[in-house]
Amino acid sequence: MTKADLIAKISEKLGIEKGDVQATIETFMSEVKNSLESGDNVYLRGFGSFIIKTRAEKTGRNISQNTTIKIPAHNIPAFKPAKVFVEGVKTNVAVK
């Protein structure tokens, strides 16, 4: 499902114009991004959490130059689904 599909589906279910739904979704994504960039996690009860994970410093390889490089510690955004969400996917989606 793409963002356009999501907008169309919400617009159809709620009877709201697509432009208004798109503005709402864009604002939601912007607020989640701004919150994470400022160091705050976002918790959506029953859905999941957008959190900041810290990756430790590690050693990597530049295979084109056959040298070792040091990858510094850094933070990345991550999503952790709620238990209800995980259980719903486990029971409703067939294993491929």
C-alpha cells in the first residue's frame, strides 16, 4: 500500500476530501519526524512506537580499497509495533 492508496482509502471510509486527508497524513508524518529529530520518541497506544535506536561504534571494510574503516556510533529511527499489532499480523497473514 502506498501513501496515495492510504489517502484514497481513508477518504472513502470517512467521506473526507482527499486533499484534507493528504494534509493530515503529511502533518502527522512531519510531526513524527520532528519529534524524533528533537530526541523524543512517539508512542501510539495499540499501534506501536517510533523510537530512536543507538548503534554502537564498529569496524567495517571498504572492499573497493581493501581497507578497514571505523563506523562511528550513531542514532537511527525505528518502529516497534505494539503486541496487539504483532498478534493481529501473526494470526491473519499466511506464511509465504
